[in-house]
Amino acid sequence: MSLRLNGSTSGYVEIDAPATAGSNTLILPDGNGTSGQALQTNGSGALSWGPGVANDAQLCKAWVNFDGTGTVAIRASYNVSSITDNGTGDYTVNFTTALSDVNYAVTGSAALSSATNTSARILSPRGTTALATGSCRIHTDNDLGAVNDCALVSVAILR
Amino acid sequence: MNRIIYQTESGGVAVIIPIESVELALKDVPEGVPYEIVDVDAIPSDRFFRNAWVMGDCCVEHDLDKCKALGHDIRRQQRAEEFKPFDDIIAKQIPGTDAVAAETARSDIRLKYALIQDVIDGASTPEEIKLALEANK
């Protein structure tokens, strides 16, 4: 069963129920919402206007979680094609899809051992030239500024 | 999964760890730089002398001279740490402390590290250097 609304000149818009429809009632909100909002449900059929998709600048463009000790291994990632191990505590995060420019933010954390949180290390971009559209070079240091391999390295890129 | 390796400008080795596939990660090799695709077992899992890695014929190898240089750096750091409490006593002439005993302790430390220096200089493998440094911990 469907509801068809014919255009005043031609064509139509039709709202269909699924083939096995069950017994559901969807109640539309009483306003038009604002630009960029989307319909959301309360789980009981009452619809309202919600935030919709986040602004592109609010999204994380790439992230990776890897073990930089022993045989370097990537645990999970998004928009990362590989990690380059350049040396002790020195890695490059390579992006699958390049960023629009180099004015992005790099954030992250590093821990010497994944078994304890008492061995925190400092993670930072490797100098001002470390940020490229296709990659970002980072290093993990101890509190004396010496590079260290870390078991739990997390990097996130925001733009 | 395999790894991609290439020689860095400083003569070391960069190792690319692909996520989805080696083919997708080939774009991450710097343009124009020769590379090799190797089995993960061709990369040492012991990173103690990571900055002494060089490209070998079939796998990543250690440059012994670089290992020795790194070993001496670590030896100096370890020695400085051990010297530190005695340096303070001697430099600050802290009342109630025994400066003579501190000087004797410094002399013993100096002797110990001179022996480690000899082991590093005479080492024929990276393992010998690592053993000498770790035995001192």
C-alpha cells in the first residue's frame, strides 16, 4: 500500500510501506527544522529534527593505533595506507586519501608499555616540515627529549 | 604481511608496514627511490640497535660500527646516571656526606665502564654489545 502525491504539472512522489510492514506509526515533527538538520527517531515512532551529519571540519580525517616496538604492527586505523618505520621512535603515518592542505591538527599519545600507564611518552610532529598532504611524520620521546619506541601509539588527524 | 624497505638518505633503512595490501602502500615509497618487498621475517624484531639497520642482500642487517657508536652513547648515558649522585656530593660539598667515599665510588664506576668500553670496541656482533650493556643494568 502506498501514498502517491501527484505533481501539479507532471510526475509524482510516492511513500511506500515495506512489503512486510508490521504495525508502525511514524509521527512527523510539527516544524520545518533548520538548515542541515535531519529526521531522527525516538525509537517509538516519534520523529523530530536532529543535528544530521557533522560539518566536515568536525570530522577526524585519519587515525591509527599501532605498536612501535618489536615487529611494528598496526592494530586499527582509518584512512591510513601504511606506517613507515624510519628509526627508533620515528614513524610516518601515510594517508590513503590525501588531505586538502597541510594546515591540519595532529594529536595523539604514546605509552612505553601497553601493560601500564605509568610510562607515558610525548608524541609530536617531527618538526614544522613533518606535515604533508599525503603523510605526517611523528616521533615519540621520553621526558628528556630522547626518542623511544612505544608499545601504544595513537595518532589522529583533524582538519 | 610483507614489508617494503628502502634506503634512507642517511644510509639507514625505512620499513613500510602496509595496512590493506603492499600494492596500495607502494605509493608511500618516496618517488624515485629503489625499494624491495620482503617477508616480515627479513626485518629484525629486536629494535635495540634500530638506528644501525642497513639494507643487506636479502634482509635488513646491522652495521656493526653503527651498533658500536650507539652502544657507546648508551654506555655514556648509563655512566652519567651512575655518576650523578656522587657528582652532587663532590660538587656541592654537602655537609655530613663523605666526599672521599664518593670519589672512590666514582673511580669504581669509571673502571666498570672502561671495561664495557673495551667489550664494545672488541665486539664482533651486535649481541655482544647488547649483552654488555644489559648486564650492567
